[in-house]
Amino acid sequence: MTAPQPLIAGNWKMNGLAASLDEAKAVAAGLEGTTARVAICPSATLIAQMAWALKGTPVLIGGQDCHAEASGAYTGDVAAEQLADAGASLVVLGHSERRAGHGETDALVAAKTRAALRAGLEPIVCVGETLEQRKAGEALAVVTAQVRGSLPPELADNAFSVAYEPVWAIGTGLTPTTPEIEEVHRTIRATLIELFGAAGEAVAILYGGSVKPSNAAEILHADEVGGALVGGASLKAADFLGIIRAV
Ligand code: PEP
């Protein structure tokens, strides 16, 4: 089974106004020669404008969350179908900021993943342990349970990625050592193969947590790392391109 094409996805979180589309355009303009798939996941308010601004470029657009239902009385939420309709082709699900700040469980992440598939979106499902869990020696068990609980069987015939994002590395400037990243990614790979058979070998396992141009090459060339989910460093085109070029 050939290795999946690396994916570098930028998570803009709750940042960005219409003027920020210039950064997205600068990313698109700087992609010549890259071998990675590149995605930007802006706030839902920017998806349609970004899709228009990046039309004809290879940059994919993703949402940062979706509701598990296709429509209904869910004030303030966004359905996967609405993301797709606005121009998204991917969606980040189960980010630790959603799990911690909005009480998202593995079961809810799995339901959202099903919703994404129904809408034709490619899910990027996030998992990762807290610092307390790592210190207690529970990182592998926590991540394995999250992978098992958050990935529904319906993913079997569909493209998707898993993003390993240790909670303590997100936005902190801290990163695990390369052997620590590899240990978790190998464990995720084994779980993917257990869940999906040979198809589990073709799933890109992204690393996320304080990736920046200066550490991207080492992280992206680590065993079983198939790309990156990038927060802060994706907001500036020059930094994001520095990461993309490290693939
Ligand atoms: C993220 O929020 O997905 C993330 C990885 O953030 P940062 O790169 O800023 O640590």
C-alpha cells in the first residue's frame, strides 16, 4: 500500500476577517513545486468568500466543526451540508478545543464524522492526550480509545485523516520529542489497521501542536507522520508556506 499524500492543513480557529483572505491567496500563490495537499480551515463565516478567492488554485478549504444533524433547530450551529455548500471539502472534527470547551465526547465526534461523510466532506479527526494523562503514562491508551470511539465504521470506504494533537502542545510552543510523536503515530496506525484492515495503511496521520517552520522538517519526516494540522503558524502565509515546503 502506497503512503498517503501528505496533507498540511491550517486551522485558523476563531481568527480572520475578510481582509485575511490576502494571506490565503498568498499561500495559493506560493505552492509551486509542493508535493503536499494543502488546506485552510477558516471560520465558517469565511468559507464561501475563501472558496471564491481561491477558485482554480489547489488549496482545499475546510470547516472547523459541524453538527451531527443535517439540518434543524440548532441555533448557531453549522451543518456539514452547509459547509460543503459554501465550498468546503474537508472538516476538522473532535479538536481538543471542542472536546474541552464544548463537552464533545468520542460518540459525538463519531456522529459528526458520519454527518461529514453524508455531506461528502473529508474528515480530519483529532485525538490527543492532556499533560496529566501523559505524565500518568496514559497517552497511548487515551489516544487509542479516542481513535476507536471517534472513528465510525462508515469511514472504511472514504478518505479521511487522523490528527494527533497532544493537548499540552497546542498553542504552547511545546512539542513532544520525535520518538514520542513516532510512538503515538505507530500506535494510531496499528489501531487504524485493526479497525479498517489494509485500508488503515492509507490514512494520513497528521501531527498537530506548535508546528512552525523551524521544527516542521524534523516532525514531517518522522515515521508515520503524514502531514500536519497547524494552528497559529497557519495565520501568516510566509510561516505556513515554510511548513508546507518542509514536506
Ligand atoms: C491546532 O489548534 O490544531 C494547533 C495545532 O494549534 P498550534 O499549531 O497553534 O499549536
